[in-house]
Amino acid sequence: MTLLLTSLTVFVLAMFLGLEIITKVPPTLHTPLMSGSNAVSGITLVGALLAAGSAHQDLATYLGFAAVFFATINVVGGFLVTHRMLAMFTSKKKKG
Amino acid sequence: MVLFNPEMRDVIVGVSYLIAAVLFVTGLKGLTHPRTAVSGNVQSALGMLIAILVTLLEQRVVSFEWIIAGIALGTVVGAVWAIKVQMTGMPQLVALFNGFGGIASVLVATAEAWATIQSGNPLDKVTSLSIALSALIGAVTFTGSFVAFCKLQEVLIPSGAVTTVWLKGSNVILALLSLGLTICMVVAPGHLNVLWILCAVSLALGFTLVIPIGGADMPVVIALLNSYSGIAACATGFILNNNLLIITGSLVGASGIILTKIMCKAMNRSLTNVLFGGFGAVAASNVRTEDDVYAGKITSASADEAAMVLEGAQRVVIVPGYGMAVSQAQHAVCDLVDLLASRGVNVDFAIHPVAGRMPGHMNVLLAEADIPYEKMREMDDINPEFDSVDVVLVIGANDVVNPLAREDPTSPIAGMPILNVDKARTVMVIKRSLSPGFAGIPNPLFAADNTMMLFGDGKQMAVDITNALKEL
């Protein structure tokens, strides 16, 4: 039970922290925010690694493998595409 | 791995997860300004790398062939898509990635449930609830995002709003079913069959929830699904008792919630109305017909005439809409802006929050065309200035500049905040035809005395005006 309470505490505090920070993101960056937070939500990959790397090779391994595959697309694709977008916002300043 | 004793390893893993969590937070914070955004994204990516590497140290992880195969395949697919996608196709890609995050949560939840039951250990009620929620939310995110992707890409599924009693009924039945199955999972944990059925029902629910929603409401849907994918990751964190997943999932969930709220506010509609209203599917009967509004009052003009008006302007504001994305006009528009700027004209962009198909869609297109972000002005910021603007150039936008939202309380878009372009001295509207926008209503702006309609393709018209202006 204490474990659950700790998790709940972390959950609620992180939620507030998220609301606090993200309110400050300007509308100009909302698309990169979405793709970037999307990449970060690929953190499920951590759970996927645990499932795919277990000792026995069984159904859990295959489900884990599929999870690793999808979560990796999310992570790699998400960070790359966000980087592409953000680079356009900052590079080559010229016009006024 | 035998490099560390178990206690030592737990400490290393725990501290590294904490560092990763901090990097995600500082990374998000970096996104609060365009100057710091790139380094913010790099910090998040670094946090992810640390989290992945340290997970491989965990005691449970003993075989690596499936992990390596999954990561290698996923990296190739993700990288190719990320590099190849055009900026106009960004909403589809984000929808797709969202869906993958969702299905990953489902797979992890089911793998965990299966492995626990297989090993003969009992599933406690809390873990069982977390598994059910992770599977439910993840599955809805997956199929919901897939439908959103199809609608944005305009394949397989009609992109407009679909309203049938049949779909509304299935929504209710499937939602109640998934709720009931979740309760089953908690009351009597350990039955895998219940979990499989829950997955199937939730996958169906994702379909029926998003199919009725029209293409132009996609900004809300994508933001909401973004939030779901975070909450699903969060639920997975509760299954594994992993704080890093909980923290990260909450951050993403919060981000999606805020964006959803902003989008709804910008359309003056409640979330319930967006999700279940079937907006734009049927035109309201008391709306004035197009003939009343437009007959004999439309002033059509050529690129040459537009160039002559622009020649004498000192302050120009450009209002981009989804039409600019469709005709890929951003670079042509940028050339026009350069030419005007070189003649001392002050040019800004006014961007409505729901312009395009996802939050910030227009800003990304303009950034791609090298428009500095200082030139992209928010609605509330620029609205008071339209009185002193010589020319407003509307490119492929319609409902977000419709003065009926302000003037007619019976209009379907009544109360929706709009860009007050009608206050400017001259308004030019580049549009293919007088066809109505998403709201399905005529726009009196097009018939106003100070409006010139430039009928044609957005990109071609921008090129024509630029050339005409050069010859003057």
C-alpha cells in the first residue's frame, strides 16, 4: 500500500509540474511540443525492454518484442522529427 | 549482468532514472522558447538514452536478441519516416506515432499480465487495475490515432464528420463494456481471457470514438490522443512500479490536456461538443443561404490589381489557413513577403490557434519557409492592431475570419474568437471558390465592400502577385 501511495504522490506532483511548465510553451512551438512529448511518451520502451529481455522465450517475449519495436519508432522518430522542426525555427535568421 | 551486486545495481538504476526524469523536465522547459528549444529536445533525448541503457542493466533483462532486433527495426522505420515526412504531413505523422505509443502500452501490459500469471504468482488488485487501464487507454489511443491518421491522409475513411445513430449507440455500449471488464479485472484478478476481451473491446471503441469526428476538429483529437498516450504510459508505470514511467507519462498527459483545452477554447466549444457534436455534418437550417450573402456583392480581382493595392501599402498582415498547407504555398508566400519587406513594407503573420490540422501547424510551415518566429503573431496579440493595417491577405482560411462569429448569435460559430481582419482597410482573400469552410456557412467577409476575392490556387496566386509586383 505504501508503494502505491508513493506512486500516486509522484503521479499527482508530476501532473502539476507538467501543467505548470507546458502552460508556458508559446503557440508557435505547439507542434514540436506535441511531437517531442510524443517521443518522450515512448518511455514505455523501458517496460518493453523488461518484457522482451526475460529469461524464458515465450508469449511475453514476443509481446515485448513488438512493444520494443513500436516504442522505438515512437522514440527515434519523435525526437528526430522534433529536431528537424526546431532547427527550422532557430537557424538561418535573415529577414526582418 | 554480473558487473554489480544486486544492491549496488538497484542504486545505479534508481539514480539514473531520476537523472532521466530531471532531463525530461528540463527538456520540456527548453521548449518554452524557440532559442532554447533545440537543446531542450536534445536533453530529453539524452534522458531517454540513459533510461534505456540503464534498463538493460536490470536483473530481469538477461536475453538481448529480441531487444536488439526490436530496437534495430524500430530505429530504421522511425528514422526513415521522420526524415522523409513533409512539414504539411506533420499532423498525420504525429497521429501515427501517438498510436504506436498506445499499442506499446497495450503490449507491455498484456506481456506483464501473462508473465505474472504464468509464473504462478497472484496478481494483486492494484496491478490488475493498472493492467486494465493501460490496455484500455492504450488500445483506444492506437485505433483512435489510426482513424485520425486516415482522416488526415484522406485514405480509407471519409475525412468529414459522420453522424449515425449506429455509431453513437456503439460508443455507449463499448464504453460500458470496457468499464465493466475493467471492474471484472479488479474484482477477480488473474483471468487472462477477460484481459483479451477488454483489449478487443477497447480497440473497437477507439474506432467508433474518432470516426464521427470531422477533419477540421483533428487538432483537438490529436491533442487528446497525445494526452491518452501519456496516461497509458503512466498506467504502465503503475504496473511496473516504475516512477520514471509515471513521471514521464504525467508530463505528456498534462501537455495533451493543456493543448486540448486551448484548441477547444479557440473554437468556443466544449470537449463534449467536439467529440460527440458531429459539427459541420449538417448545415443549420436558420443560416442565411449563400445567395443571400454573396449575390452581386462579390468583388473578384486579378493578381495585377492585388499587386497595385499592395504597392501602396505600408502595413500588411497575412492570415494563413489549412488551404495554404494544401497548396504547399508557404515558400511562394515567403518570396512575396521578402519582396514586400525589401520595399519597406511591414509584414506580419496572424495565426489563429486552430488554423491547420494540429496545434502550431501553420507556425511549422512558415518556419520551414524561413519566416522568423517574431513575425508569427498570436490572435489576441494582433487583433487590436487590424484597424491600422492597410492590407490583410487571407490564404486558405475561412471560418477563423468569419465576422458572423462576432455578429450573429444564432450562427453555429457564434462566440468563436476570430481574427478581426474585416477591420483592415483592404482585405484580399485567396481562395479556390466560394465554397464554405468547415462550419458549412457562408462568410459575409467575402462580400464586404473592402474585400477583394482572388480566385485561384494559393501557391499560384502568390507567385502571380509577386511577379506582378516586380513589374510595377
